[in-house]
Amino acid sequence: MSKKKVPAPNPAEKPRVHKELEGFDIRINSFGEITSSIDIEKINQFLNKHVDDKKLRGRDENSETE
């Protein structure tokens, strides 16, 4: 049996991103540090607005438990 050849992804092709994150690029440098083209605070604001956090479901935003 011969194995099917899987075409390699085009390195020049950029992945699709949300309109608010247009131009987002993330890389890991030789020291293992993550570098991105968008400020991490802007990414966190986007995630807070668009992603549901399962841990925070059913909690009131005004109540704090310590």
C-alpha cells in the first residue's frame, strides 16, 4: 500500500482572524519568549468580550468570594 501524500501548507498563506484582530501575528523567539504584533491587553479585552469562561458562569460580577 502506498501512503497518500499530504500537501504542505503554504507558508505565505496567513490564517483567518477576526476583523478586530486584523494584522495579528505571534511568534516564539530563540529564547522561548512569545512575541506578538498586538498588545496583550488588547488581546485580553477581545477574549473577555467574545469568549465565554466556564469557570465564571453563574457568578455575579458584584459579589466577591475570598
